[in-house]
Amino acid sequence: MTFTERDSLLRNSDFFSGRNCAVSKGSVPVGPLDISSRTRQRILFGIWLAQFLSALNLTLVPTMVPSISSNFNSSNQASWLGTSYLLATCTFTPLYGRLSDAMGRRGASQSALLFAAIGILGCGCSNSMKMLIASRFISGIGGGGIFTTSAIITSDMYSLRTRGFIQSIGGIFYGLGMGLGGPLGGLVRLAWLAMGVLMQIPLFALSLCLTSFNLRYTTPGKGKSKFEILKRIDYGGSFFVLLSIGSMLYFLSARYNEDHSWSDPTVWRSLLLSSSRSACSSSSRYSSHTSLFFPPPC
């Protein structure tokens, strides 16, 4: 749009309303650096609350392991409560970077929160140790995504000058959740289903509402289609990471926690599976970059 000497300087009273003529009435999407301070504060409170809850789950459940294992009479499987959460976090955390580009910041944040809340709800409704371990795995899928999407959203909304300060405040909420998980787990050990697990659902709902209604900015740049972004996700590598680490953890649990002998098929098969899958997955990544100079390892 070009202007001449005959055009008025003040049009549509945009000067007095504090809006720019070029971006009035929502003609241009609002970027992450242009949102209001009130909206930015609501987004920050939502993601910081989610970080606090995710960190709380890391130390809350291990503290309640004696009560949980005695309730289900499965003390030999109690170690998988923390292992399944960390396994899911390790596997699915790298995927949220691509998902935030394909689904948008709002969609990726909502997915992480929903996975975490569904996992927590499943923990509260579990009637067996296997269901509780599976629910912890689902919760770990969302827990890893919460930290990734929170870092991405903070990087969008703040420049390099103030980004470190804002992220340090988020670290305070993370440390607060890690520190309160142990004492809170000890206090609610006798009523771990209602107090330790289900009380987090309203807080997850509050975080979801804050991010859903306020996280509506658009990121600049020429973006590719969602299908092209999703095609670039290394699904095979993520599957091999899940399979290799899970097999190694199963080997350690079967050999040293359940005291199975080395001749037991569950021991040597899980060890062989973890080593072979990790070697082949690393060789596929290795050969894609160095096939011109060196042969692949397998």
C-alpha cells in the first residue's frame, strides 16, 4: 500500500486507539512478540503450572511406591512405575519439536497436556499394577512434551535478551515440583489414589484452559505443509529407541530385580534384542551420513 500527500495522517481514529493502521481490525495475524502482556502472563502461568505438575510426578509416585506395591501385592514390579515414565519421556520428547511445527504451538501443547492428564487419570483408576505402569507410560508421553513445548513457546514470545530470565523462572517451578513431590507423597501415602493422583486433574484442566484460550499467535516464516513436516519425523528411530531402551530395562529388571538366571529366555533374549536393535538403528543413522566414505557397521 502506497500513500500520497493527499492521504490523511490520522485515519479511522487508529492513532487514539493505540493501533497501527496496517494491522487494525485483525488484518495481520498477531505474532508471538506482539501479543499483550496480559495474554503473555496467562500463557506463562499455564505452561509453568504444567511444568510444576510434570516435575511433581517425577518424585511423587516413587515416594508412594511402598503403599502402591502393598496395595496390589506386586512389590517386584514397583520399579517399573518410575522406569516406564522415564522411558516414555526419553522416547517421545524429541518428537514434539516437529509436532509443534506441524500442529502449531497450541496443538502440540494441548496434546502433551492431554496425554499427561489421561495418564494421571488412568493411574487414579488403576486396579492392577500393570494398568498403573501403562498409565505411567502414557503420562510420561505428555510429561516429556510439556517441557519441550514450554521451551519452544517461551523462545517464541521473548527475545534473547529476556529469554534466559523467563526460562529461569520456569526452572523455579520445575524445582519446586521436584522438591515438593517427596514430602507430599509421604503425607498422602495412605490415600495415594485420591490425594496424590486425582487431585492433579483440576490443575491440568486449568493449565489446558489457559493455554487453549490464550495461545493463538502465529509464528513468522514460510512454513511447509503439515504432511511434509510429519514426513520428516524419524518414526523408525523413535521406535528403535523405545524398543532398545525398553529391552535393556526389561533385562535389568528380570536379571537383578526378579533374580532370573542367565539361562532364562527372558534374560538373554531381552539383552540380545536391546543390543541388536540399538546397533541396527545406529547403523541406519550412521550409513545415511557416512556411506560415501565408510561401510555401515551392520
